[in-house]
Amino acid sequence: MDLSIVIPLFNEEESLPELEAWIRKVVEREGYSYEIIMVDDGSKDKSWSVIEDLHSKNPKVKGIKFRRNYGKSAGLNVGFAATQGDVVITMDADLQDSPEEIPELYRMIKEEGYDMVSGWKKVRHDPMFTKNLPSKFYNWTARRLTGIMLHDFNCGLKSYSSRVVKSVEVYGEMHRYIPVLAKWAGFKNIGEKVVQHQERKYGVTKFGLERFIRGPLDLISVIFMSRFGKRPMHFFGALGAVFFVIGFLILGGLSVAKLMYQEYGITERPLFFLGILVLIIGTQLFLTGFLAEMISRNAVDRNNYLIEKRHE
């Protein structure tokens, strides 16, 4: 199969028929063999009934329904597992992503050899202060921390080689940082394409103020896991050693001063308590690293490594 299109959705009954017709027109014009996988993330409207109706008319439309709302990342993860196409394209169900971008996204994977291509909504139709400015800040921060020079990490319109989607696990709110997960898995040929951003035609956005908290926390998580997931002692141990040495030097300096000047009162000085505090923090961080290392070494996937090629 040439193409799998994964569409996670929540309460999008109005847009689904129009979206399916638009996708079908584009991919059949290009002559692709394809499937459309719609993942209903516990919708409360008639989205699932619409998916069933679309499937009855076009068997290439496939549906997966969650019993409750798990989030976009869960929808993508389950959708990725179900794909059969050589190229996988993700898009939102609200008609803000244009299916007309599909042929070029497909070509960049198949002909230019990219592992992944991320859309860049250079011109956006979102509110400036509630979405545009926070998005620019998060993207700037993600570029600095990850070294991946993308302008729009959170764009829902992306294309992937099938190897990528079968190698990454998307959870929490990690759909924002799939390029980071792909790089962590060894897929470093990541491209970008300017894509058209359509104005929302039906309904309202499904992401509230909580994204301002979850987004940064998940960025920290993915950065830590990518660098120290299999060697947590390198992070906690090093940090703990620094704190321990600082505390030891503070207390050592106070002890030397006490030996040289008998009247010198150690316990009456705030520096004494600071030294003890820093020493305790250092010890706790070191023990945290040790316990995390023990857990990591005994995890069932401790030797789960992605192998590019094998000769047997």
C-alpha cells in the first residue's frame, strides 16, 4: 500500500464527510493505493456513526473508537500501529489541514529520502495571544533544546516513512514532539514544508489552557528520556556529586575555621545550615540516580534497541 492517512479526532461529526471526500479526490487523482484511519478519541457527538457510514460507502476508510477520551497522542499511537502504507501522513480532522498537501508530502518521503517531513503553518488563522505567540515561544524553546530546526513542531500535518511510525511510542502529550522521538530513535533526516493553514469551518478548538502546562512538562520529559532514559545515573549522579562536593567544602571550610579560631561558632552561622542542606540534597540526588539505574537495568525493555539492518 502506498499511503496511510491517520486522523485522530474528537467531536468532529460535521467536518468528517467533507474531509473524507477531499482526501479521496486528491489521492485517487494521484493514483495512490491508500487507507484512511480515523481514530475516534471518545467523542460525545455522532462522530463514530459518521465514520461507520463513511466506511460503508468507502471500505478504505477504517475506524478505531476509544471507550473514553485519552488524548491526541493515544490516538496517533494506536493509529500508527494499524498503518499498512509505505508512507504515513497525519492530519487533523477539523479541515484546517489541507489534503492538497498530501502529494508533495508523499513525494518528499519517497523521492527525496526524508524519514519525516513536518508541516509549517507559516501563515496562521489562530488568535494571536492565545495560540500564535505561545506557539512561537514553544517552538523557539524546542529548537534550542533539541537541536531540531523546525518552525512548527505541533503542526498536525506531517508525513513519515513507515519505519518511523513503527519505531516511536507516542504517549502523554508527546504528539507535539514526535520529531524529537524520531530523532531519538535514530531517524535524523527530518525535513519541513510550508503548508496552507485553513480557517476552522466547524466547531471549536479541543485544546484548552492546560496545553500551556502540559506542553513544557512533556518537552522536559522527552529531552530527559532521550538523553538519560537508559543511563539515569549519569544525570542524577553527576548533579548529586556537584551538590555533595559544594556542601562538603562549605562544612569543611567552617571546620577549619573552628580549629584555627576556637571561639568561632559554627552552628550559629546560616552557612552551616546551608552546607548541611546542600550535602543532604546531593546525597538524595545520588541515591535517586542509583535507584533509577537499578529500575532501568531491571526493566523489561532495557535491551530494546532499534536495529537498522540484520544479516542472518
